[in-house]
Amino acid sequence: WPFFIPCSWVLLCQRCPSSIRRRVASTKFRNTFLESVPVLQWAPHARPEEYQRLQGHGGAYGWQDVAWDSLTLLNTLANGHMFDAHPGTADGNPSCIRCAVVGNGGILNGSRAGAAIDQHHYVFRVNGALTTGFEQDVGNRTSFYVFSTNTMMNSLHSYASAGFHQLPQTPETRYIFLPDHDRDYLLLRAALTHRPVDKGPDNGPLQQMAPFLPSPDGRFLRSSILDTPQWWLYRPSTGAVMLLAALHTCDEVSAYGFITPDYRAYSDHYFDGTHKDVRFYANHDLQLEMKLWQRLWKSRLITLYTRD
Ligand SMILES: *[C@@H]1O[C@H](CO)[C@@H](O)[C@H](O)[C@H]1NC(C)=O
Ligand SMILES: *[C@@H]1O[C@H](CO)[C@@H](O)[C@H](O)[C@H]1NC(C)=O
């Protein structure tokens, strides 16, 4: 990989001695965590041999059915890295980058965690990332909005009544795009060429985005669903992909609004008008995700927001 610098070599790690990358070596995740996986995928990764390799994998895991010309469009340097100068600091990044990763769980309703969330260097949000009217509980900053076409469109549709009418758009907001189907690449192409989507059901409001290379979650969230006839349906939830992307890029990660063992005590989302039970869909494995968040927390690789 052209942009991979091993942690043990350098500077990068001396910058923040307490970084997740350092700490992971002494946890049971040391063999799961691949330092060498590039978290964002952009123009340099669109190489013929890589195209051939990833064409063997469908859905979120590869480039099956994806046109070559869609892949070469991510050609600005900004698509290649997550963190650069941001409003929080005068001179770019601080020594240890602290990230708040905010899921949409009902556990955040009444949490008053908003100020703590906003005090991180970067705030990650996903899908129906409503902040207006919920600032006290979830904060108001969005540094990164994470979505796939499907989850974004579903969120705009399903959460409109709660007030979610547009994607977060602030000067610091950037989009992290989890491409899943050819539909995603059509949207990507339209956004990057500033043209309408030429086929399919979507139109493209997006200006800047960086597709996420999802290989790490294949290692962290290998569900037993993959051993059943429904294997082809399965992928980690978009929230899980977001949290794992942060785990691979931030020095410290605080997770808010992610599923916890007492999930039955809370509504599905913090913005629900009336209580809705958390729903489990066949395409995700939320029980496995819940266990992973507990294990990462016990290994002190993340902090997980709970109500006790
Ligand atoms: C968030 O709230 C703070 C404090 O009220 C305000 O200064 C800031 O402009 C808000 N930011 C956004 C993105 O709304
Ligand atoms: C959110 O919390 C308030 C205060 O505890 C409660 O009255 C309300 O029912 C909760 N909303 C949902 C959707 O559970």
C-alpha cells in the first residue's frame, strides 16, 4: 500500500503515546487489528490489479459489478485522509486525536451528553444524524457523516417526521461513504462530476466524500450468519462500520448511542417521538456488535456511553 506507514517506525506514534494503535498491541485484539489496512479508499487504490482482486467480492466487500471509471474519480488529496486542520485547533491536529462516535440509540435521550460530545476533536455521526432540537443530549457538531446510499435515503424517508430533512452540512462536515451496490457508485460519480445521477432511483446532494474500505469489519464482525444460507444478506451495520473506522484512525474513541446489554430500557433512536423497540434485521448482527463494543470497552480501547 503506497500510503501505509507502520506505527512502530515513527513519529506518527510518538505523537500520541497513548494511541489506540499503541494500546492494541497489549490486548486480545492485536491479531485482529491490521495496521496496514487503509481506512479510506481513493484514487491510488483504483489500480488494475486491485480492481481484479476486489471484483471477486460483492456488496460492501468488493467491486463486483462496479464500473472502473467510477473508481478513478476520487482524485483529490482530501479524499485520502480523514483528519486535517479543523476548527478546534489553531495549527491543525493536536497530539492525541480524540473522537466522539455517535450512534442513534435511544440511550442518548435525556443523557445531557451533548457538551461532552462536542468537546472532542472530531464528531462522527451516522444515518438519521439529527442534532437540531437534541443538542443537549447529542451535541451539534458533525465532523464526519457516515452513510451508504440506501441508509441515507431510508433515513431521509423514515426520520422526516422527526425533523431529518437534510444531511448534516456545516463548514467542518465531510462525508464518509460506504459503498454497497452499483447504486452507490452511480451516486458517487454524479456527486464527483457535479451532474445528476444518470440511472436508478437517486439524485446526488453530495459534494465531497471518501469511500471507506470495509475490510476491517470483516475481521472484527465475522457473524455466524455467514455460515447460513442468508450469508449474502449480511454486513455490519453502518454504525458499526463508522465505529470501526474511528477505531482505526483516532487515538481515542468515545462511543455514544451504541447498543448496550440494557437496550430494552431505551427506544430504538434518541429522536423517536414515542417508544419503539430496538429492531433486529436479518442483514446485521446487532448481538455480535453489542458483544464487540463490550469487549473493546473492557480492553480499554474505547469508552462506551452507558446510563449507570
Ligand atoms: C453549536 O453550538 C455552539 C454553542 O451554542 C455554537 O457556537 C455553534 O455555532 C454551534 N455549531 C453548529 C455547527 O451549529
Ligand atoms: C425520552 O425521555 C423522556 C424523559 O425521560 C421520556 O419522557 C420520553 O418518553 C423518552 N422518549 C422515548 C421515545 O422513549
